[in-house]
Amino acid sequence: MTQSQALPAHILFATDLGARSDRAQDRAIGLARDWNAKLTVVHALDALDAPNDQPSRPPAEGARSRAFS
């Protein structure tokens, strides 16, 4: 395989962790597995929109458990 045909070694998945992002998340996880690539998930909040108290369970916990099940 030539360098121009090489598979990515790293996938960056940016998400809002919304209900409609599940399909894209599943696709990113599948590609990372198929290509033996590192997967980095990024979720950013605007500091002005962030809640003042901490949630009891981080939103990404469900995504993490699905990724490795």
C-alpha cells in the first residue's frame, strides 16, 4: 500500500454528545477498530453555558462504556 493509500492512524471525533450523535459515534468507533487507529473524542463547552454544579455522572461515561463493550 502506498503512502497516499494508507489508512488513518488517528481519528478525531468531535461531538456535542446529543441524542442524534450516536450514529456518528458508532461509525467513528467502528472505523477506529477496523483501521486499528487511535480514537480521540472531543467535547467542548462554552464556559458561559456550563452549569455551576457537577453532574452525578459525566455524559461521556455512557459513550465510553459502549465503545469498549
